[in-house]
Amino acid sequence: MTTPTPEKDQDSKKVIVIIVITILLGVNALLLWQFFDKKTHLEQVSRELDTTMAEKESLSAELQRVKTEYEKLNQENASLQNQLSAKDEEIRLKIAQIQKLINTGDAAQLKKAKEELNSLRLLNQNFIAQIDSLNTSNKILSEQNFH
């Protein structure tokens, strides 16, 4: 039986050290890649969050404008309130529903809030058309009563 010579022993130690260094370099490269991947993903999520927050603020402002317009119309046409109370309640429920969707704040809810806001605009326009029609009818009836 032959005993390993110091030279062979030293060569095997060098091979082991090289293998360990190679493994450590590979692990470092993997960790570095993961770090940059996570950083890129975090930046993307941050941009999406900023976009979502801006959209949320825009929708809130738009909802406030529609609500103000509705309240103005509601005040101007107090005499027609009884005839349109069902529409009034429907609009109030839609406003509350849209506000709830905006407050939830994720992208899917904001998309639904946009759709509901468009629906509310149409409902508001129908409401205005009905008010205008009733006002016109009232004017005609008033003129007929005075003649």
C-alpha cells in the first residue's frame, strides 16, 4: 500500500479549494441575479401602485364633480322631487357603490368604478332629460292655465 505523497495531498486540497470557490462564486452570482430581479419587480410594482393611486384620485375627483352636479340639479328642481324620488335613491346608491369601489383601490375595482361612473353619468343625463321634459311640460301647462 502506498501512502499519498505530500504533493498529491496538496494537489487534492487545491482541487477542493477550487471547487469550493467555484460553488461560492456560483451562489454569489445567483444571489446577485435574484437581487436585481427582485429590485426590478419592486420598481414595476411601485410604478403600478403610483398609476393606480393617480387613477383613484382622478376617479374620486370626477365622482365629486358628478355628485356636485347632481346636488345642484337636485336643489334647482325641488318641486319635481316627488316625481323623481326613485331615480334619486338609485343615484345615491350608485354614488355610494362607486365610492366603495374607489376606496378598495385595487386595479380591478377601479376598472369597475370607471364602468359604474359611466353608468352614473348616463343615469344623470337621463335624470337631466326627465327634469327638462318636466320643466317644459310645467311651462306649457302654466301657459295654458293663464290663457
